[in-house]
Amino acid sequence: MAVRVDLNISLDGVAMPADPTPENPMGEDWGRIVADYMATKTSRERVFGDTSGAGTTGVDDRYAAAYFDNVGAEVMGAAMFGLHSFPDDTDWRGWWGDEPPFQVPVIVLTHRQREPIAFANGTRFEFSSESITDAVTRAHELAGGADVRVGGGLSTVRSALEADLVDRLHVAVRPVILGRGGRLWDDLRGLDERFTVTSEVAESGVVHVTFAR
């Protein structure tokens, strides 16, 4: 019943690229930090519905598969769901269409009251104004003994780290320098001292760093 976080970041620690727009809500540099993750066989299948077997199958794919393994519930911020782009659209059902990749209950942290949204593949979004600590506790109740993933966005992940709720943090560091955007590590000095830290370099050049209790 661990609490897990998986993030793609740049070499200078940017996890949330600058200058999002309605047309490009993740920022123009988003593709630069997730390119190798999106190229994996697992990502192509789970995120894009591509069952052809195409995609990379090396170290990056192993971590992509682990991202989905044994997760029973998820916590995410309103921005990751997309409420910042569609704040008044009561019919907005998230970025992922009719088959969100989560397939588990998801708690969306927001001050906007909305009814839960359920999908045929097992994804169910609940909307909550709870604290990150209360949301993680609720996610544990929904997870049925499996792990809880704090999926994002950046402020939600940082809140979970600051509250010392995370048992395993995995960051895929892509060797690009963005120079601007929201950085994961700011004000988290000494975070590494709480964990055992290991790293592994993928064929793509991405460095997978894992912080584990």
C-alpha cells in the first residue's frame, strides 16, 4: 500500500514547462521531456490505444510498465484533469476521451463541486476539496490494498512530498535543458536524505532515478 510518484523532468528539474496555452495546455516544451516515455510500447498501448506492438521495449518501457503496475487509486490536481482550461464546462470529462488510461478511481483536487464521472474501463473521477493528506487517505480506502499514485500536476506532487506522504518517487530525467518552467526540486533541500536513492540509464539516455523508503 505504498504511495508512489512518477514524473518526467528535464536535466534542470523542470516538470511543468512554461507558457501553457489553450491550444498547448502542457506548454510548448512538454514533448521534449516526455518524448522517450511516449515512445514506449506500454505508453503507446495504455495512453494512445495502439495495440500493434509498436514502440520501444528497453529500460524506458520497463519503467513505463511499472507506472501502471499494482495501482489501485490515483490522486491528481485540477490542472492535470484539465479544469483550468475548462473551468465552467460541466460536461468536461478530462483530457483522455472515453478511455482514460487510469482504469482505477481517481481523486481530483479542486474547489469546484462536480459530480463523479465513471467510465466503462474502470476509471472513476471523484472531485474533492480535501487536503492532500486527506485525499491520499481516501485513495488508500479506494485502492483495495494496492498502491496509491500521486499523478500530478507539479503542485500536487510537491504538496505530497512536503507532507512526507510519498514512499517511492521515480523521476525520468531527460537530458534536455529548458531553463524555465516549474521545477520539482525547489525548496525540497535534503529530500534525498529520507530515501535510498538508485539510478539507471536507459538506451535513450534518460536517467531513471528512484527514491525509495
